[in-house]
Amino acid sequence: DTGVSQNPRHKITKRGQNVTFRCDPISEHNRLYWYRQTLGQGPEFLTYFQNEAQLEKSRLLSDRFSAERPKGSFSTLEIQRTEQGDSAMYLCASSLQGPDTEAFFGQGTRLTVV
Amino acid sequence: AQSVTQPDIHITVSEGASLELRCNYSYGATPYLFWYVQSPGQGLQLLLKYFSGDTLVQGIKGFEAEFKRSQSSFNLRKPSVHWSDAAEYFCAVGGRASARQLTFGSGTQLTVLP
């Protein structure tokens, strides 16, 4: 499978715990994006990387959220001290660099904070 | 600020009938426009995109969309709907300089009756 891969697909955690998600982009894509989607809403942009550099972060990305892409390949998104409001689908996407390119999305990680 | 409005939260059509899903956008520069489809619990699949050129764009699964700059619209159409088209549809806007940091609408849920 050469698509965007996200793990785990589902995560249930207790409030206050830390969680980490992983995204493996399409191998030749140097741009990687994280989005969050709450129930009944469209995805909202969180952050993106070009290679290993994190170039933009949304105001939605509070201090409890941190994303890394250490070698410019896979990325991790960590949420510390989870809150019930963090329950959402976390989507990862990747694209080639350049203006006329499209983003390909993974199947997402569904987080439930209880 | 950029925004996308999908005025129809839910649309029901009979199989074989035609379909039009509405999308209006607000964007300060030349928009890049996208339609994605999402099945329950899944990620997003790109149906079609508009970057420039011909304002009528063809996508996968028999979908097409027309960019109308004067109306700030990018409506999605299909002449004959199939039961497998039942899903949620998202319109999104980005720009040449914004990589693929997209702003999504809140989606339109499509139900197809047999």
C-alpha cells in the first residue's frame, strides 16, 4: 500500500493521559499536514511540515499539542494531558512540494477521551 | 479570512437522479478549490480539483464541478447518482502560496434512496 498510513486507527484514553499518533506519508512527498475533524464538521488545519521543518501552526494547536517529523519522513502528533474536547478524528495528509499539487489523506486516528 | 460554506447539511436523492452539491467560498486571492468525499470512519478521497484554466473540471466517479468566480461558487454535480455515492462531501479552498493548508466546509451528507 503506497498511501498515507496512520496508526493507531482508534485510541481510547482517560482524561489527563498523554497520547501519540503516527503518520507515514507517501514516500516521495516532502510535505505533511495534520488536521483535526470533530463530529459533524469539516477538517481543520493544525500544522504542516516541509521535510523536517514545521512551517506553520494553527491557533488550534494549543501548548498541549506537539508535532514532530524528525527525519523528514514519518511524523508524530502528541497530545499531553488529554481533555474531553480533544476527542476527534486526527487526519494526516501529504503532498509534493509545489503550487499545483494535491494532498492525499490517510484514514485518520479516532481519539476518544473518557 | 478564508471560508467555505456548504449550505446543505443533508441531501437525499433517488438512485439515478441528478445531483448538485453547493459550495460557496471566500478567499482573498486566486482560489484553489477541491471536493473531497468521506465514507463513515474513513479519511478523505479527492474527487476533483480546480487550479486554473477551464472552469468546468472533471473528476473521478463521474463527478464534475464548475468554478464561477462571479458567484464565488464551486458546485459539484453528477448526472446520475449511484447507491455507492452515499457519503459525506466536503468542499475546500486553498491558495497557490498556502501549500495544501485547506479550509473546509462543514460538509454535505448525501443519502441515496433505492
